[in-house]
Amino acid sequence: MTASAMKTGGIFAGWKVVGGAGVGIAFGSVLFATGGFAQLANAWGHEFGWTQPQLAKAATIYLFLQMLTYPVLGWMLDRWGSRKVALGSIAAFALSLLALSRIGNSLAQLYAAFAFIGLVSAGTNVVSYARAISLWFDRKRGMALGLAAGAQAVGGVLVPLMTARLIAASGWSTAVLCLALFELVVCLPLVALLVKDSPAPYGLLPDGAAPQAGAAVRANAQPRLYGPSAGSAIRSAVFWKLALAFMVMGLTVYAVAINVVYILSQTAGMTPAEIAKLQAATGAAVLLGRVGFGWLLDRLSAPVVGILAVAVAGGGIALYAFTAHPGAILVGAMLLGAAAGGESDLMPYMASRYFGTRALSSVFGWFLAAFFVGAAIGPVAFAGIAAAQSSVITPLLLLLGLQAIPVLAFLSLGRYPTQGELAQAERPGTGRRRGQAAKPAMAG
């Protein structure tokens, strides 16, 4: 696409990038795990007699292996850009779903299929697009990230409802096959058409800003990158505080999402069809969380927004634990969805604000790895504790208590470093003494 084509049409081209990213994110592997897995697990349990802990193990395998791929994926994104990596991941995810649709009455086949999904599908999620969006936007970065990630709400509504309907009409294998075809026929071409890595090659500036007086903006330029190297970022205290906070958030989100049919069938006596409607409400609330928390991130300090997201998640867990009233359960589902949306906004935003854009994808990849360490532990630990106690209330209360960890981590963070401070941070090959120029960026 030429520079002139990118400038026409009356809309800043960055918003088209947000739209393309939204399509990919809306039907990425995270939505399959949080929206479709619970319905598929229920079907597998009835057809093959597999128990909830056995089924939760499949989700844990997927989450654990996806966690391992995120640091490598981040390096690939910083090297090759958002577009190429996202397209490769979408194609590989579709192939892995085709493999899943062919499994039989074998837990080994189930686990192998989810291992394959975990290894190849990480790039279908927000991580692939955060770098591109951060280069296209600065002042409006929180809203742009929120809108792109908020498109996940579309999948959050459609995936559980359509999966449940397809399972009821044609069986679980057809449901998985339809998801695979959708990735290839809809997601792949739209991401290829709309997602561009940076405004610089098109002679554009972030946010559609006009160049300063006397400044020239030329086409085919390289994007301006700033901030410490990935190695310097990982050695900072701020990095580890954020990684710990995101690990607990991942544990919380996936412990509830993967086991939601198991939880609500016990606490509220709901059927899978009723729970699918609640999952759709959760998915819709993700959109509110993504956009709402994204809007807040452009106006409030990110640690403050993080504490708000944790508080909202705690409210949803408390309602699941302490009430069986359908209206209260609906509110709890929406609170959990809104919190999940806000938590997903926080990772790329904090990565860009505390560490800049030079190694943004690598830092975000490590944050996602921490998130998925928690996510891998959460479902199987929750199911195991619930089975041991013959109740889901105990693990829900444990989750509620764990929310103190991210709150304390966010409270301990310092201010964002300025873009000027990040521009002076350690760069590969500069020969600066480690930590000298980078110190402001590592505050906190």
C-alpha cells in the first residue's frame, strides 16, 4: 500500500490497524480457551466419561506451553513486526484446531492436541498487535489498545454461544472444525489487508499528528524506537513487580473461566446452556472493560487503573462465592469480564510506558509468560482443591485473598519514565555503563 493510499479516506490509517488487530484478537486462542473450552469440556465429559480434573489438565497443558512460547514470540515480533508473525500464527492455529477436531476417546490425543495449540497459537492474541499499535499511537495509545483488545468481546459473545449451539446440533467435532475454517476464511485475509507495522514507511506520525513547523516527514522511513534493551528491562525491579502482579491475574482469570460450568452448576444449579449465556455476558463485559479501562489509562496512572481492575475482579469472585441469585451471578459474570478486559489492557500499556518501544514485544512477551504461568496453575489447582474439599467455595475464597498481591505490587511502583529518559536508556552497542542512563526508566 502506498503512502498516498494510507493518507486518503478521511480516517487516520492507525484506526484501520486497530480494526484489523481487533479481528485477529476477537477469535484468537485466548477466546477459544476462555469461551469455547468449557462447553467442549462438558461435551467430552459426557461422551468419553472424562472427569473435570482430567479436562482441566488439557487446558493447563495448552496454557503452560503457550506461556513458554511468549518470550520467543516477543523476540520474533521485535525482529519481524506484527503483521508477518500474526499471519503465521493464525494459519498455524487453524491447523491445530483441525487436528483437535479429529481426536477420539483418548486423553493422550486430547493432551497432544492442546499441546500443539499451545505451541503455535500465541501470536493470534494481543501480543502480536501491541507493538504496531504502540507505534501508530502515543497520546491515544490506551484507547487504541483498548479498542483493539476490546474486539475480543465479539468473540466472547459468539464463541460460547455458537460452540454450544453447534455441539447440540452437530457435535463437538463440527464445532471445532467451524472455528478452524473461520480462522482461515475470515481472520487471515482481514489481518493481512489491514494491519501495518508502523506509520513511518507511509510518511505518517503517531496519532495522525501534523509534523512540527520546518520538520519533514518522509516516506519509507524507519520507526523511531526508544527505551532499554530487553535484558536491561528484565533486570529491573519494576519488571518483576509487574510480572508477579500479572501472574496472579492470569491465575485468577483462568481458574474461573476454565471451570465456570463446574463452578456455577454447583453454586447456582445452572445448566450448561444457562452458563453459556452468562459466558456471553462476560464476553460483552470484556468490551466495556477494554474500552473503559483503556480510556482511563490515557487519563490516570496505570497502577491506579490496575488496582481498580483487581477490585472489580474481586467483586465478581465474591458474588460467585456468596450468592446463588441469578441476577447477582449475572453481575458477577460482568464484573469478571470487565476486569479481564482491563487487565489485558494493562500489560502492553505498562510495558510501553515503563520500558518504551525498543523491546516492547519482548517485555510484553515476558509479562504474558508470567500471566500464563498463573493461568496454567489456576484451572487445575482450582479443580483439585474443589475436588478435595467437595466444594468450589474454598478455592473461590483463596482466589479472593490472592488479589492482595497485585494490589501491593501496583502500590509499590514509581512514576513512568519520560520519553526523554527512555530515549537515554541503555542501547545495544553504545558502550554506556550498565544502568547509568537507564536508571530513570527503572525507577520504582
